[in-house]
Amino acid sequence: MRIDIITVLPELLKSPFEASILKRAIEANLVEIHFHNLRDYTTDNYKSVDDTQFGGGAGMVMMIEPIDKCISALKAERHYDEVIYMTPDGETLKQGIANQISLKENIIILCGHYKGVDQRVRDHYITKEISIGDYVLSGGELAAAVLCDAVIRLIPGVLGNETSALTDSFQDNLLAPPIYTKPREYKGMKVPELLFSGNLPEIEKWREEQAYLRTKERRPDLLDE
Ligand code: 6GU
């Protein structure tokens, strides 16, 4: 998979890809990430990427020209399956969307800033608009990092144990059950006895029950879906 990220703040985005699972995925050539600074596609001396709104109103709007130049340059090189715009008024990111995107070959992610982008960009270049939740961030960069992490860990081979993405919270609209590791007892706090029984079917049944109870208590909305 290849991900091209268009941003006015590439430095804000780089560090999540320089550690742990994402770093390993890149080193193993399972994913390629390319950052594009929108200012490199400007034509004026000030390297302007934004301007005031037509019709008046506070806040700057990202201009169509640098975005068009950047996206067109990328599209001249290869086909893109999706051009995603990160915006608080997009579709809220859920595991199902991450699963779908993880199957794509090449995607572009455009990070919004200021008041957002000229509507003509959204109408003519963008194929999918994604938000990461009902709160406002200063820009789309951190949201793009969240999306990339959620997607990249689903690419086959990225996680060491192939089954572990399948048992994540949300993968079946259920939260994950409680988990324990050594020591068996710490300051009087014990691990449930059943987990030492060696009875794998009973343990699996317990985990499913716990996942269901936790979901019912914390996220009953998931059970309705
Ligand atoms: Cl994608 N962008 C911004 N600026 N704020 C957000 C968001 C995105 N998702 C939630 N809040």
C-alpha cells in the first residue's frame, strides 16, 4: 500500500511513523508513506496556501490551485483508489472504514487547515471525507495519523501475530475482554482461576461472555448495530 499525505505541516505528521509498528511496517515495505508540503505547489512569492472567504466571514480558506497541482502531479504518476479529506464534518471513522481502506493499493490523504478547503476541491477531487470524532482539532494532521495507524495495522503481515487484529475491540462490534499476565497474584489482587484451568473451550466461552458484558455496560450502542 502507498499513502501520499498532503499537508501544510509535514513535521507534525512524521513522528508517528518513526516508531513501533508503523516504523516496522514501512521498513518491511508493507506500506510506503510520502509527505507532500502544500507550500511546494504554490506559485506566488509568499508561498500562500490560503486566502479570505468570498462573501465575507472570519477565517482563511485553503485555495484550490496548490491542492490541484499536488493531486494532479500524483495522479500523473499512478492510479489512486481514494482521495480522502480529513475534516470534522466527514464520516466518523469506525473500524469498518479502516478495514475497507486497508484493502486499497494507493490513497491520497489531504489534511484540512484553517476553516477548511475551497468547496470545489471537495466536489471535484475528494472521494471520501473522514472525521475522527465529534471534537475540533487545529488541523487534519493528527487525524490523518490516527487514520493511518488504524489502517496500516490491518495490512497482512504488519502485526506479528496475524490473529491479533481479529481479536481487537470493535472488530465484531464487541469490546475486548479483560486480559491478565504474570504475576498470578499481586498485593492480594488475583487473576481469575479459570484462566489457569487449561480448559480452552471454557476460557473462550468466558472471554466471549466478558466481551459481551463489557460492551453492554460501556457501549450498548454497538450491540444495536
Ligand atoms: Cl479529520 N480534522 C479536524 N480539524 N478536526 C477533527 C477531525 C478532523 N476529526 C475530528 N476532529
